[in-house]
Amino acid sequence: MCDTSKGAHRMEEIMKKKALAFAMAAMMAASLTACGGSSKETTAAQTEAAATEAAESAEDTSTEAEETEAAETEAAGGVLIMATNAEFPPYEYHDGDSIVGIDAEIAAAIAEELGMELEIEDIAFDSIIPEIVSGKADMGLAGMTVTEDRKQSVDFSDTYAKASQMIIVKEDSEIAGPDDLAGVIVGVQLGTTGDIYVSDLEAEGTTVERYNKGFEAVQALSQGKIDAVVIDGEPAKTFVSETEGIKLLDEAFTEEEYAIAVKKGNTELLDKINAALKTLDENGTLDEIVAKYIKAE
Ligand code: GLN
């Protein structure tokens, strides 16, 4: 991007002292033109227009400078809003009145690194990206898999966990691996990568049942309403351990990676998040958080 803010700011000061000199306007016009990447010749009319624009932009710049300052003050003690779906143990889930889990703790550690206060917004999984796009939330931590499709809507941080989609079936099921999912009824959580990839099997006669919560899919499986559930490995382990009569298949359906989503183009926040993640990785905090929630097998 072309940065004229410093020049414009200097301009503003000069203009406060003197009336707008034609020579300066011509200079500004030339710099504006250069900035736009155009090599067109500057006519007198354009120069005049540029002079007006320069005066206006000098005003704009002072407001912008104030806004940037305000944003910086906010970053040094403001609120960092995390959007998540707290139905995804051990990454995020309810424990009494609080939302706990790996993502919740990573977010808290990032907020601490940034000197900000963390606020967690618990919403439907498929509302997280829209919430970030609209700017209502600053970042999404939700065991969110990086996909090319999602990259069209949001920017992702460096990845912080490896994950996989796993298959849960009844203990006596004949389904033994991903190939056996063709033609059966598979439960998924709406809008997740499990949903996306299993939906590809619809062409092979698979029926996809979409639930708002992963655990609802698991309940439907244990009640015999569906044949299998495809869901992320860690919540799968948690749900299987809490439910009688179901088991996790060994073979993963997909391999994926989790990252933090931010509004597209918000490089300022993204850089801060990545720097914080790096610190938390290097000082062992990330490992500690994971070890607290995922016991080594
Ligand atoms: N990892 C999956 C995805 O990103 C599921 C995440 C979730 O359900 N919270 O789609």
C-alpha cells in the first residue's frame, strides 16, 4: 500500500501556517499521481483538483491519526472478543458458568500477552466466520480447521494443533473404515469439515444428517438413528468415553490443522496473534495447556 500519511501530516502543519501555495499543490499532485502508480502527465486542472484533495486528505489524515491512536490505546488494555462454539471438548466446553478448554486457555494466554481482556462469545459453529467478517468478533478459536474455502472469507494465524476427522460407530458395527461410509447414514456437525467431506459422499448414496452440536450426532448414533458419526478426533474421544456401546475407528477420515481466524486484511491483529503464539510455544505454555486437557496415551 502507498503510505502518504507522514507526508500528508507534514503538509497539514505547513498548511496551518500558510495559505495553500500553488507550488505545493503541484508537488502534492505529482506525489498523488505517483502514488496511484500512474505516470500520466499532470494538467493544470488536475493539479487544482489535487490541491483540493490534498487539503481534504490532510483533514482526513488528522482524524485517521487520532483513530489509530485510539486503536492502539485500546490494544493496550482493550477487549479482545473471541467467537467460539463451546460444544467441542476438550477445545471449548462449558464447565458450570465458565467456558474452558484448550482454545479458551490459549485465547486467554494470547490476551495476556497483548495486554488485553478476553471476552468469549459462544455461538453456533457456522456463525463464527460471519461474526468475524462483520467485525463483531476479533478472532475465532473453535478447533477451526484451515481450509482453502474459509481462506476466501478470513485470514488464519499460524497453525497451533494437528487434528483429524475420525469415525465413530456402534460397537457391533460392520463399518470398519472410511470406505464403508458409502451408502450409509452419517451424522456430522453442521458446517464443519466433517460435514463438508462427508457431503462429498452423497454422490455415492451416503445420507448426511446434520446436527447443531457434535454430541447430538453421537446421541443419535447411540440411539440407532444413524450408522456413523464423523467428527474431530479429540471431541470424538471425549464423546466415546462418555457414551455406552459406541467405538472410535482407528483409521482417520482426514488430517487437518487448527488455526485462529481473524478478519481478512487485519494484519495488525494477525501479526500480534502470531507473535503471541510463538512466545507461548517457545516458553512451553502451549504444551502445558494441551497436556492439561489431553492426557498422553
Ligand atoms: N475442525 C472442524 C472444523 O473446523 C470442527 C470444528 C468444530 O466443530 N468446532 O470444521
